[in-house]
Amino acid sequence: MTNKRAGWASNIGFILAAAGSAIGLGNIWKFPGKVGEYGGGTFVLVYLCMVVCIGFSCLLAEITLGRYAQKNTVGAFRLIHKRWAFAGKLGVLSAFIILSYYSVVGGWVLKYIFTYLTGADFGGDTTAYFTGFIASAVQPIVWHCIFMALTVCIVLRGVSAGLEKMSKLLMPVLFLLLIAITIRAVTLSGAQEGLAFLFTVDVSRINADLIITALGQAFFSLSIGLGIMITYGSYVSAQDSLPKSVSSILLLDTFIALLSGVAIVCAVFATDKSLIGSGGGGFAFISLPNVFAQMPAGNFFGGLFFLLLFFAALTSSMSLLEGLVAFVSEEYGLSRTKATLLLAGSMAVLGCGYSLSQGAVALTLPWFDIANGLQFLPMANVMELATDNLIMPLGALFTCIFIGWVWKPDHAIAEIRRGGSSKFAFAPVWAFLIRYVCPLAIASILFAGFVMGKALS
Ligand code: TRP
């Protein structure tokens, strides 16, 4: 272990890296699907409220704790109260499981880039193509290992030379790609209908299901609840203003989600409207290739879209790996290289289980909720349910309780104000949100998962 802790070389580097972590498959693939499923503008409006009230407070809380502690997630909790290290460990556990399967999905994205490069031949049936591919035993695992290896290469280069440099390079490219795709989509004939759908709010459609889905999406999209932002916060310099940085991260993440919403919803309305409610896992891989096939220069834009998805996934996966590496190398005194290889190797193996259970092998695990009772589900589904419905919200809940009631908002506010220019006039509002509103909101996600059996991803 070195004595001098690694850090971001610049504030903009930090903002782009944190935005890179937040902007991922969640924004570009899940968000537009949910907008479609939950009726367009209504969902967008509720989502925006959740991001501003709850997302902002939790993100600021995590980053502040990290900068104060100058340690990995578990170390940060332990520094303030020995018995709370478990809360950090929950985050580490969910980051470990999430990256195992995030990398498998990243591998699917790579495969699709390859398919577009070699002529976009989906054999005439994108459903059969996708289900056939993910159910095969070897190919998806090879792509998964390639994706994991790429993540490893970045993390091995370190915080500033690896993660920060990559984010500075990939985030602007990602942005330009998305702009190009959006312009293509909104200029298709029939796209106006999509825009109308996105911006029409119908308050009578707001119900508990929609609110909880919007909240779950906000958490996932902002990378909250895994302690990753605690680790990223620990690399931030004392001069930076935290509320300003958090606002920029939030704005970037939301802007990219909205832009992909516009692009995808318009493209779907202009080509095949019936696909609009078909959210879920297959949406990007089954519905969208059909959408691209029906538009002028579709193969080109299809290829660009999967390239965009790949960059988004890569900047998120490297943040997950970095959080884990910081934990293992600092807590167990392993070198960064050893920790990286050990972690990536074990996640590659766990990811194989996720991949194989998509159809190649009947790998199942038990899962329980009140609505459905005890079930044996494919390992892949249980990994997603366990993180999205249980471990991630629990981690987020404990983080809020910890900061609001154990560390206390006053200490956090002092840390926030330490940053150069920050007056942080919202301090009392933030303290109230983090103590009362956020824990209640997160508890409702846990409740929805366990009692209503709702899958949140
Ligand atoms: N925010 C990422 C996305 O939108 C996914 C994600 C969820 C994540 N939790 C995370 C990424 C924690 C990094 C760290 O796809």
C-alpha cells in the first residue's frame, strides 16, 4: 500500500468519471423502456422529482462521507463507527454480484457491435437471434471475458491515468454519438408522435407502482447504494465544492437518460409503435435492431447505438471494479494488481453462472417473496433480484441511517462546507431529507420487492 492516496487530477475529471459511473445501461437501455411501459411523460415527471429530492441527497451523502474518510467504503464506515462496517460490506457484496452480470451484458453489447460490423445479419428474426445467442454455452462467455478483461486493463492503470483518462475520452464521444442518434430519430417521419408521448403528463396515471419504479430507476441510474460513490468521493480534493459537483453529475446523468428517451421513443414510434411497452431485458437486443432495420442508414445507426451502449457500460463497470479493488487492497493489504486480478477472475466465474443459466444449463437458485412464495428461478434472475430488490436498497437504507443518525448531518455539513466555495444554503433541507425522507423512500423499495414481488430492474 502506498502512503499517498490516489486522487483525481482535476474536478472535471472527477465529475466525468462519476457521471461515467452513473451513465450506463440504466440510462440508455432501461430508462426508455420504462418510459414506454409507464406511459411516457407521467413517468418522466415522477422520475425527475425522485432524482432531485432523493437522488441528490443520497449521492451527496455518499460522496461527502468518502471525502471525509479518505477510505474505501468499508473503511469509511468503520472510521466513524466500528460496528457499522457491515453496511459498507453490503455495498461491496452487491457491487461484486452486479459487476459479474453487468460484464455478461457488456459482452452481449460487444457481440452486437461485431454483428453490425460484419453486415448486421440477424437471420431475419432478432428474437431468435438474441435468445439463441444468450442460450448458447460458449460464445457469450467468451464475450463476457473480453469485456471483463477490458475493464481490468483500465483499472490496472490507476485512478487518474486509467479511470479519469478513460472517462475524459469516452464521455464526450458518448455524448456526440447520442446526439447523432437523436437527430436521426427525431427527423424520422412519425417521430412527433413520440415527442408528444414523452411530454404529455397524465396525473391520473400516477400510482404506487409507478412511483416505486421511478425511485428504483433513480437509484440504479445514479449508482447509489453500493458505496461506489463513497470510494469515488475519497479521491476528491478538499478544494472542490461537493454540491456543485453532485449537481453536475446529476444533470449529466438525467440529461443523457432524457436524450436516450427521446431518441428511442421517437425511433420506435416512427417505425413500429407496438414495441413501445415491451421494456425489459430484450428491448435493446430484440426490439431495437428491428427499429434500426426499418430506418434509412439503419445499420450504421444501429452500430453506433451499440458502440454507445458499450462506452456507457465500460465506464460503469470500471467504477464497480475500482470500488472493489479499493476495498480489497486497502483492507487486506494486497497490491492493486493482485486485488484487481483476483476480483475480476472470481467475478468472471460467477458471471459464467449468470450466462449459462440463460438457457444452456438449468442452474436455479431459491428466491422468496410474499406475493409468489418460495420459487426456484434461473440463477441470472436471482442475481438481479438479490441485488436490485434486497442488497442494494438495504445498503442505501443503512447508508442514509448511518449518515443521518450515527455520523449526524452536522458533521457531514461541516465536511461539505470545507470545500472552497461552498456555502451550502440548503443544509437544513438536506439534513431533513437524509434523516427522514430518504430512509422512508428506500424502505418502500424494499417493501415493494418483498411484499409485492416486484422486480425493479
Ligand atoms: N448506474 C449504472 C447504470 O445506469 C449502473 C449501476 C448501478 C452502477 N449501480 C452502480 C454502476 C454502482 C456503478 C456503480 O447503468
